[in-house]
Amino acid sequence: MTPTIVIITIAAYFALLMLIGWLASRGSTNSTFFTGNRQAPWGIVAFAMIGATISGVTFISVPGMVVGKGYAYLQMVLGFIVGYFAIAFVLVPMFYRRNLISIYGYLEGRFGRSTYKSGAWFFFISKILGASVRFFVVCAVLQLLVFKPLHIPFEFNVIVTIALIWLYTLQGGVKTLIWTDTLKSFCLIMSVILCIYFISQNLGFGFNDAVKAIKEHSTSRMFFFDNPMEGTYFWKQFLAGVFMAIATNGLDQDMMQRNLACKDSRQSQKNMIVSGIVQFFVIAAFLLLGTLLVIFVERTEGMAVPEKTDELFGMVATSAGIPVVVGVLFVLGLIAAAYSAAGSALTSLTTSFTVDILGAHKKGDDRRLTRTRKTVHLIMSAAMGAVIIIFYYLSEEDAISAVYTLASYTYGPILGLFVFGMFGKRPVRDRLVPVVCISAPALSWGTQYLLKTMVGYETSFELLLINAAYTIIGLFLLSVGKAKTAIPVHQAK
């Protein structure tokens, strides 16, 4: 597939994206940017959330996961569904009752300002690192398909793509994201379904043949109950999935910003449950595609499964033996995932930094808030671009593992803060909470290292739970005894 075809595909998608962004952002205000005016239909949000949970990393990395781990990821996705139910019936009603602009406002009312700032800063670090890793994968593929053949450096690639994302998210905020995520969900689902169809056709498979070939292939194993010491063990994956969903969706300003755009908590709950269940089937489709890609490579002379399995989908989709339409679908799905995920990250980073860290919504008039928000939005764009370039030169880990490893370290303190706050009434020494939040990830790294070297236990994504547990223990040690009446948090206007 030539760079020209890739550029035309990207240009066409971006033109449509800009049109949707313009239509959605007409008459936008700061309230539109931060909360979508709480008028988003739950069905639209639910469909949009399918795409919101799928990044460029998922699109590229999940099909390749089947090579070493089979369908073990679905064990974690089953845990996600349970986590979404917990978010819908525990967190969503609480956030709506408090009418929060940023969900981390809860921490100020429960503990105090230092805890509130700690949660906001950990979200900021989590999101800018996680979003940058996700978007890095896309930039790397675009570099290979477009910029490298044209002898354009990676840094220019990043600057151009970040600038495009900054442009379409500048004005509309959450309202724009919901409608662009709807486009993204449609493109992703259709891309993976059509890729499955065309690759099956290329292999000479009818529907029944494809089902039989996938079922009999060694990469299609889903459940792993045999060895608790391995990272793919069912209960490790399932339980980690439950709490990973709670931490990275329910306690993530990026994801909850969409959910809180619904009219009320009942509408938001419907959205959470439906999108959580549908996500399982979408991820399953990516894994089925992965098995077909492996079968194609095994049956094609001169091809071999790449050492870095993230490259499997792109390698097959753009190979000479596959119709050009598959390559176009690959690029379409990839950029749909990338632009939307990076756009939502920029919006949530802007919201959290403006509201939680700067407190700009409490200072001055609406015009001043608008200026501050736009300045922060530009700075966040530049920071994300810088992190992507740094990761390009330093990373050797596969992207999907890097994302969840980072999440385990950075979301652990946030999960611990909310669990301790919601399921207990003990006050803490607020000014010392940042020390606990910094110490917990360091202790978790030490625990992971000792378990691996001393007993051969391979820590998987349950590292998040270890991290949260250390945070809860630290908060308990900071307890000062008597129950405390929560300080009213700032109410959104």
C-alpha cells in the first residue's frame, strides 16, 4: 500500500472529523467543554464509549496478543464487565449527587485539599503517560507507512498529528468527543468485521470453515486455570480486570467526563452497563482476527510471525497477498482509534488541570476561564507530543503491556484513596497523604521484584491491587481517630 493511499484515507477521515467537531461545537461554552451541558442521550454515549475504550494500542496490539497469550485477555474483559456494574451503581450516583465538574472534587470533601491535589496530579501523570503510549503506537505505524518512505522525521510526524487533534478538540470539548467517538466506534467495528471477512475470503474460508479453523488453532485458548504463578492465570486476570475497570474508567476523569454528560444518573447507568457488555464482543472480534492473521502467515510462503507481535496486523493488512481494501480498513480503524483517544485525553487533561490543579473555575469571570482553558489545552498538546517522542527513543516493551503496567502504578493510589474514602469514615492527616501516594508505587515495584526473584511469582495486572492496598494501609496509619463530617465540595454551576 502506497503512502498516497494512506494520506488520502487520513485526509478523508479528518475532514469528516472536523465537520462533526464543527457541528457539535456550535454555540459551545465552558459548560459544554467540561460537561456537555448534561444533555447527551445515553444511547449515543453508550455507543461512543465502545470506541472510547478502544485505543490505537488495542487495534494494533490485541490481534498480536494471540501469539503468546491466546485469548487470555478476554478473562480480563469479563472482569471489566463486573467493574462497569460497580461503577454504574456505586460511583455514578455519588458523582451526580455532588454535581461535580471533576470527579476528584470528591477527595477534597472527604479528606482535604492535599488529598484532592494528590488525586488530580496522579490522574494527570496517568493520563499523559497512558495516552502518549497509546498514541505513540499509531505515530510509529504512520511513520512506517507514510513518513519514512517520504524521508520525513518522526518528530515532524508527531507535531502534525498532535496539531490536528488539538485543532478539532479546541472548542467543543466533551460534546465534540461524544459525537466523534460515535464515528470512531462505527469505523472500528466495521473495520474489524470487514477485515475478518476479507482475510477469511483470501484464505478460502466460508463462515463454518473460519469458525472451525479458529476453534482448532492453538492461539484460540481462552481460559487458563492451570498455573497460578503465570500472568495469564484466570483469577489474576479476572480480578485485575474488575479493579482495572473501576480505576481506569470509574476513577478516570477522561472516561467519567463522558458518562457525566448524560441527563441523570439513571441514564448514565444504562450507558455504562450496555457499553461494558458490548465491549466484550468487540474485543473478542479483535482476537478472532488475530488468529486468522496467524493462520494467514503460517500458510503464506516467505512470511513469518514478527518478533514484535504488535506488527502482525499491519504486516498482513499491507502485504501483497491481501486486497488493498484491507490495508485501507486497517489505516481507517487505526486513525479512528488514535485521533479519538488522543482527543479525549487532551480534553480530560485540560479539564483536570484547569479545574483541579489551577482552580480556574473559582477565579474570575467566564471569559478569563476560557482563556485559561485554551492556554492549558495548548500546553497539554505540547506535553503529550514531547512524551511520545521520548517514548519512541526509550521503549522496548510491547504497547499493551506498557499501558497496563503504567496504569497499575499510577492508578493504584487513586483507587486506594477512593476505596478508603467511600468505605470508611476515618479522617487522615491530609498534608501527609502525598507521601503515601508516592510511597505506594515504590513499595509495589519492590514487592513485584521480590516476588519474581524469590519465589518465581509473575505479577500481572494485579499489581494495581497491591498498589491500592499499600495506599489504603498508609491512609489507615495516617488516621487520627474520630469520624469526620465531610466538607461540602464545590458545586458545579
